[in-house]
Amino acid sequence: MPNANASKSPVVVRFAPSPTGFLHIGGARTALFNWLYARANGGKFVLRIEDTDRERNSPEAVEAILDGLKWLELDWDDEPVSQYSRADRHKEVAESLLADGNAYRCYLTQEELAAMREAAEKEKRPFRVVSPWRDKDPADAPKDAPYAIRLRSPQDGETLINDHVQGQVTFANKDLDDLIILRSDGSPTYNLAVVVDDHDMGITHVIRGVDHLTNAARQSQIYKLMGWTEPEWIHVPLIHGPDGAKLSKRHGALGAEAYREMGYLPIALRNYLVRLGWSHGDDEIFSTEQLLEWFDIDAINKAPARFDIQKLEAINAHWIRATHPDELFDRITHLLPHLPHGDEVSTAFSAGAGRKLHDLIPAMQERSKTLLDLIDGAKFIWAERPLALDAKAAKLLDDETRQMIARLLPALEHQTEWSAQSIEAKVREFTDNEGLKLGKVAQPLRAALTGTTVSPPIFDVMAVLGEHETFARLKDISH
């Protein structure tokens, strides 16, 4: 059963990434679960940067993580906390455990530990440190020798973790060795720092990956020895690749910023990620409001979820269609600085192409899966004349179709209104007079005006290009 005492407190959850790289997709889902639970329960969502590993951590990685969370629109409460900055507090707790007899100084050398490990390998048994210093008289300690501080873990009985997702998990204490909580250089270890920080920050629910389940057993022992109340434990399933193996770089596992650069919407990625381990009936599409209403940790599944990029694309396509064109244009504008050739597009936007793309978005939404599709579908707007034709467009624009376009030009002149509707009326009148089907005219027009055979509806294209540019491009082809 969950911890009854913790459940009476206001909900406080945390996301605690190590700043060794970008915000990977598993971390993004963990942050999302924490954010949803806090916001759904009127609680706090705090951010702690676990930066105690000074060699592997970098300020750039911290910025990448914060940037990824901001893009996903997962806002946090209070200022982010640096775990490294709290090292003195961690040492204080280690010294307290030592003073109370719940920890001891261990003088095992690296050579002695290596010999223990070698013996375990020879005897084909799990390596477990049994320190002779647990029961030795401290007076026997070698003078001025370096030492680590180890937790005096219980040797008998069991440590139980009551987990919302995994159920009751039992660890035999004989299998858990005495954990080092303070290294010989005076630096705190991960499990001590996490417990001290979670306690001091008032964390009521720890929501993280199931790969931390063994850490929960070790952390539970520290809580008990300190006389502190344990948080609720929620260890969520890992995300696997399509082949069923843990999601990794070989599956193309990417950071949040990569999905932004591929043109995904934050709401779509949140929508998809929440379904990797959580469900609400057979629902697949969720608004943020629905997620806040329905999300609950007890509905998280135990089985691992498989990452499916095609399903993500389908969900993103839904949200592309459902999002107002003004918002899509705004997101495209903010996306451009992150794209390889974004500066060129931004320059074209400033020259008027941006307004034209904005006007074309409603005609492109239905067939676009990502923001990149919208940008790619509108590239013809800022293409330089004379247009470069792809192979299919060039084949379509033979002498006959070029002559047909030349005959069409006078029919399009002198219009009082240049709109998709008025252009279509003129073109249809022309096809009737020529005895042609509309497609026989529309496709060559598309090739001439966009350089391809695939584009938004051709009359929307002509309306957005404007009368002057439309005539200029058609004259390039017809002459």
C-alpha cells in the first residue's frame, strides 16, 4: 500500500536529470509524468540538476535540458536546484549517520576491493562488499589513512518498496551491501544526495524510471535510519525500441531538440509520450486539459512501451490539422533559427514570403505531418526565377503545355479581384473554351509555378504568389 503519511501532504514532485547531454526522450516522459501529476493535483513541480559528477557535467547540457523542457512547455516552480551546491548538507547528514552509529568509517583499499571482486568472480557468486570495518574497533584504524563512510545497512530481514506501478517489491537485506555514502575524497554519493535533497525539498512522490528500483531499496534504508518519512514510490516502465530492446542510440533515440527540429509540435510529443506507459481507455488523442483531468499515477502500466515514430507522426499530423494557422506560423518562425538553412528562410520571410506562407497554411494543413512539411510545401514562394524544375515538372512542361500556358495568360489578365475563386473561374472558362479537362491545365500550371508536380491547391498557390509573380513565372515558361 502507498505511504499514508506522505499522501496527506501537498503534492511535491521533482525532475532530477544529470546534465551530461540533451533531454532524451525517456527523460522527457519522466518530466511530463511529474509535471502532469503536480499540475493535476495543485502541487509543485521542481527541477533539480544532479550535477555532482563534475567531470561529465557541462553548463551546455544544463541549458539543453532547460531548453528542452521549455519547448515541451513543462514549466517548473521555483529556481532549479544544483545538487552540487548542497554538498555540505549531504556531508552533514553522513556525519549525523556516523555519529548515531548508523554508518561507519571503512578503510578498505582499492587493492583489497579488487581482491574481493576477483574472489567473487572465481567462485561465480555476485560481488558484494563485506567490510571488516563494520564491526572493528575504530581505535584499530590506520593512522591518517583515507576512508569512506558506509551505511550500516540491516543484514537480516527485508526491505520493502510499496510502489504504485510495480506493486510490493521485496529486497533481501543480505543481498544489499553497506552502501558508501561519503567517498574518501569527502564527496557524497548519488543515493545519499538524492535522499537528503528529496527530504529537504519536501518531495512527496518520486516518479522515475524502473531502472531506479534498486536505488529505492538503498534510499529507503537511509530514510529509515534518519527517521524520515519516505515518499511515495512510482517507478515507471522503460521505453523500448521497435525491436523490444531498451531504447538507445541505435534505435535513433534522440533528444527533445531533435524532435523540435523535425517539426513536431510540443502538444503532439506530450500527447504521444504520455501514452508510453499510461492509458485512458482506448483514447489516443488528448488535449492538455484532458490530460490534467484524467492523468493519475495509478493508471500507469507496468509493461514497457515501444516507441513508434509512425504513430508519433500520425498524432502530430492530427495536431497540425487542429492548430490555428496563426499558431502554426508562430511556431514555424520560432523553429527557423534551429534549422540548417533557417537564416535563408528568415531572410525570405522578412522580404514578404512569411506573410504568403501564413496565408497558405490553411491550404496545406490537411496534408502536412510536421512543420517541416509546411515549410517544404511553401518553398516555391521564395524560390528565385527562373524556377529550377524537378524531373517530373520538366517532363510535364513540353512544347504543347508551354503553348497552352501562353494561350491562358490573356485569359487571366485584367481581373478586378485576384483570389483563388476568381482565378479558378477564369481557368475553368478557359478549359471549357479549349475543350480540356481541368487537370490538363492545373498540373502544367503547378509545374510552372512551383517547379514540382506536388503543391497546395493550385489556385491557392496563384492567389498567394500574387498577380505579378504569377504572370512573371508563367511568362518564363511560355516564352
